[in-house]
Amino acid sequence: MISETTYVTALFLWMGLAVVIFPVLLKITVPYGRHTTSTWGPTISNKLGWFVMELPAVAIFSWFFFTGPVEKTIPLYIFYGTFTLHYLNRMIAFPLRMKDKGKRMPLAIVGLAIFFNIFNGFFNGYWFGYLTPAYENSWLLEPKFIAGAVLLLAGMLINTTSDQKLLSLRKGGRKGYYIPYGGMFTYVSSPNLLGEILEWLGWAMMSWCLPSFSFALWTMANLIPRALDHHRWYRKRFPDYPKERKAIIPFIL
Ligand code: NDP
């Protein structure tokens, strides 16, 4: 068993890495989806890539969560259930619904995502399975749990409905890219990424512990630069792109 001191030291280093990576991601465009290039080496099918890169998150979180001695109360099952539900959607339902006509992504991206998911799955699974102080069932009535749950559900709704809107742009065998309209697309170019950030901020508030905040921090470090890349790409590609639309934070960024 890892001591709490070792675990917390490693977790701070992990969070420090997110802070270092954020400005790097602001400078480079990560090549998957619309930004795919052949300059990042060998590639793998997009759909298989999503499955393989998200699998370690669920597998490692589940392993440590269930093998650890911490008593599993209802709040803990809610943290586990919402994390797993998100990843099952991302690794199975989302790729199956993608209309990507055999698109591929660099293996290097899959490798980087696996690296992230191994560490994130470990830090959260180990905390909730082995180290956390007990969450009594009365935690469900804590204001931070309730506020976090509302944020998590709102984030999930924004994320999944926006992903669905994007996927439906290629209905009827249409290919290529179109300007999405309606819903949160009225305000931002990447409401799916905004929804994902709100989700993990909500999850962190509900559980109120350092590893879940580290996940929210990493999500922001990853997705804010990606949303800025998407936004620049839309403006360059579509001369009639709505001028008032922001990248990821309505009216602000
Ligand atoms: P995108 O918005 O780039 O793409 C989502 C899907 O919609 C893809 O199939 C894409 O096709 C298609 N699509 C996007 N825009 C258009 C358009 N204008 N016209 C037609 N089709 C379009 O999302 P990402 O790939 O950046 O992310 C996908 C999901 O994964 C998001 O929900 C995101 O939150 C999540 N994610 C989470 C991360 C984390 O750190 N937690 C990291 C990365 C992603 P195509 O692939 O051909 O571009």
C-alpha cells in the first residue's frame, strides 16, 4: 500500500504537470478530429482509438475502487457511477455514433491519452478505494454535494446534446464540416468541451477532494486550448461564421 504522504506528493507533481502542459497546448494544435495530420507518425482507426484510449480510465479506476478497504457508501457509488457512465459513453456510444468515414488518428495521441487516463484513473481510484476518509450517507445533503451534482448534470447534458448536434450535421451521408447552430452553439464554438469542463468541476465539488480537483484542472488544461483551436479553425474556414460567438466561455473567451 502507498502511504498518504507519497500519494499526496505524487498528486501535487501531477497537478504541476497540468500547469506546465497548459501553455504548451496553447502553442500546438493536437492532431485528431478536424486537426488530424500525417506528421505525427503511424495512425489507428478513429473509433478504435477512442475505445483504446479511454479504456484504462474505467479499468484502473474500477480496480482500485473495488479492491480498496474503504467502506463503499452511497456517495462513493455515485462518484464511481458518474465517472464510469461518462467513460462508457466516451469509449463505446460516442465512437459508434461518429460518422467519420474511416478517419484515423495518430497512435501518438492514443499513447498520450492512455498516459493521462492511467494516472487520472489511478489517482482517483486509489483515493476513493484506499485513502479517503469515510463519506457518510449524510454527505448527500451537503450544499457542496448538491451544487456539484447540479453542475455535473448540467455539464453532462450540455456535453452530450452538443456532441449529438455535431454528429447530426453529417446526417443522410453528408460529408465534411458545417457551421453548427442552436442550443449552446449560439454562444460558443465548442459547447461539448464546455460541458465536459462543467461536468468535472461539478464532480470535484460533489466529492470535494484533491484528486477530483486535479481531474477538473487537467480537463481545463486540455480542453481550453482545444476549444481555442476549434474556434480559430471555424473562423478561418467559414467567412460567414457568427462573429459574436466565443470559443468556450459565453460572452468572455
Ligand atoms: P469535436 O467537437 O472536434 O468533434 C466531435 C465529433 O463531431 C467528431 O465526430 C467530429 O468529426 C464531429 N464534428 C465536429 N465539428 C463538426 C462540424 N462542424 N461539422 C461536422 N461534424 C463535426 O470534439 P473533440 O474531438 O475535440 O472531442 C470529442 C469529445 O471528447 C467531446 O465531448 C470532448 O469533451 C471529449 N474530450 C475530452 C477530453 C478530456 O480531456 N476530458 C479530451 C478530448 C476530448 P471529426 O472527428 O471528423 O472532426
